[in-house]
Amino acid sequence: MLIRIVGTSPDTETLLSRVQASLEELGLLSHTTVELYDTPEYREQMKITQLPALCIEESSIDFRDMIFEWVTPEQSELTSLFISLFGSEEQKSGCGTCTSGGCDTCSTC
């Protein structure tokens, strides 16, 4: 998984830091590449008009999308976003809705 933070302002650095902290909190940082990336061609391809922007790419399924632009969410908001997009390491052992791997509400747990 590749997460690209687009822009060059101090808000871009703040967004990068929060994204990395959120992924670390979820145990996903080692499975994800996070980088600052800003070229006019990339902005045009992703239809980015406001900065900073956050884009996610996954080459194995040919997925590429701008998730949001022109905002710098709080770390807790980013953590919620990443849980909804990717799940967390803890969730992978359960049904996907529990966090401990033993919700006792489905046959998987």
C-alpha cells in the first residue's frame, strides 16, 4: 500500500506526521509506504485542486484514488479513516467488527 501526501506547505508536513502516527497506532506502518509526492503531472492525474491532499495507491489491485484534499484531519480522524479502509492488525483475527478477536457474535470468533 502506498500513501502519498501531496503538497509542500507546513500543513503537508503536519498531515504526513499524523498519517504516520495513525498507521503506527494501528500496526499498519510496516505494511505501508508513506511519502511526500508533489508533481504537476500527479496533481493533474489525481485531479487535485487544493493542498494538502492524501492519495492511496495499491498496485496489486490497480487502485488509485484521492481520499481528500484541502484539509488536515486530526490524528483520531485519520485513525478512524484507516480502520474503515484497511482494518487493523487486531481486527484481522476476528470477524472484522471486534477489536479483540473474540466478539462471540459470529462463527469466526
